[in-house]
Amino acid sequence: MKLFFYIYLVFTGVIFSQSTDFEKGELHYKNAEWQLAKPYFLKVLALNETNIKAQEYLGDIAAYVKNWNKALEYYKPLVEANKSNANYHFKYGGVLAYKAQSSNKLKALTLVGDIKKHLHKAADLDKGHIEARWALVEIYISLPGIVGGSETKAKFYANELLNLSPVDGHLALGYVAEYNNKPKAAEFYYKKAIEIGGSEHTYKKLSRLYEKNSQPEKAISNYEVASAKFQRNHLNYLIGKVSAQYNISIDKGLVYLQTYVQNYSEKDGVPISWAYYRMAQIYRYKSDKRKAYNYIQKALREKPDLKEAQEEKRLILKMKSEA
């Protein structure tokens, strides 16, 4: 009787340990603490190799840190054992696509067939899978026709997105137009996305289109609308960046960059070194060598290998000294 009692204790102890480790790993994962989450999921998988959720999380972590081969190692068994799971096909096909982007052209071409196969499978299995359709839009519009690219097919999936999510559909149609160098059409679709959804992302897409087509005034104006609406600090940086890049509205740009620096946190995304670099640019435009030099030094203290800042410092040092 004692033997069975001890077996029971050992068995329940293992289950409890897995549960606790999994929960700890999941908590770190949800906080985007990938390297803290990883050991817990590895431990769970070592105790129970059939724990597919831990395996999926490990694949996700590998993908987040751009370890494409390791991600594929985790995703492939999931796809093979769960052929009707749309999300596994999407993740596997998506990682293959990223691997292709980072490979030489010959290797990338060998992956195209499998990429399409798994993304199509995800879209077929789940008629509402938005991410799979987005991936197919990007694949078909970016590939040359000789290896299977097709604007017609890209638009087909963009229109499927339009039926599933009007905002995504208009963004996808704008993406196709932008890729084909049709800025007026892209502007129309991005404005429709703003009109329908009005998310921060839609405003960014439109401003980036303006930047790409050398329309900085429109980019700044659109970013300012987004900044007033969303109150996100990184939008302050984006306004200042455009101002510094194009040497327009520089006093306004400087104010936005100062606001970015004052409210900066790592969650803002753009390192503070870049804000200092942009401020140095603006002070150079204002012929203020002392302040330009001070800010470029701040940028380089934060990130000594920032090439743009190194070049800016060279330009600043060439300025005439103030009287």
C-alpha cells in the first residue's frame, strides 16, 4: 500500500512541478521576457515531451529572437501531428518566409513552394485567418512573376481581407499599391483605413508613405493628428525625425524631440541616442555649433557605434566656430 502511496506522491509532484513551471514561463512570456520564459518551458518539455503548448511557446520565442532554424524545429512536429491546425501552418510558413528573406537567393527560391503551401493551408483551414492572408499578400506582391509572384493573387487576398476586416483590407490594398509605386492609390486606401479604423498603425502607414515620397509636410501634419489623438511618446520622436531629416519646421521638430527625451522610457522603442542625434542635426541647421556638438556627444555616449551620429559629428566639427 505504501508503494502505491509513494508512486502517487511522485506522480502528482511531477504534474505539480510542470504546472508551476509552465505558469511561470507563461507569465514571463506574456511580459515579453523571452529569455526568462525559455528555461521554464524547456523544463516542462523535458518532463513531458507531448506538451504541445510549451513546444509552441518555445517555437515562438525562437522566432521572436530570429532563430529561424530553431523555430522550425519546434513548429515542424506540431504541423505534422496537427495537420488541421491553421495556426501551426501559419507559423511554420511564416518562419520559412523569414528564413528565405535572410538566405541567399538560390536558397530562398527552394523555400517558396513550402512557404506558399503552408500559408495557403492556414487560409483554407481558417476562413477568418487574417494573418495568413496578410502573409500571402506580402508573398505574392514581393516575389518576381517568374518564381510565382502575382499582383492579381495579392489583390485577391487583399480583397478577402477587405471582407473579413475593412481596415486590414484597405491597408493591404494600400500596401499593394505602394509596392507598385502608385502613391495616389496607396494614399487613398490608407486614408480609408484611417477613416474606418483610425488606429495609430493606420496613421503611421500614411505618414511613412508621405516620407517615402518626399512629402515631409504632409507626414508631419498627419503624425501631429495621431499624436494629439493617442498621446504616445514615440510619435513625438517621429515628428522630430522627419523635421530633422528634411530640415523643415525645425523649431517645432526640436520641441517634439525635447518632449520625447523628457518622457523617454525603453517602451518607446526608439533608443534615446537617436533623439540626441536628431537634435544635433537640428542645431547644426540652426548654426548652433556648441549645442549641436553637445547633443552629438550625448548620442555617442549612449551608442558609440552609431554610424549616423559619427558622420554627424564630422559635419559639426567642420562648422565655423561661433564668434
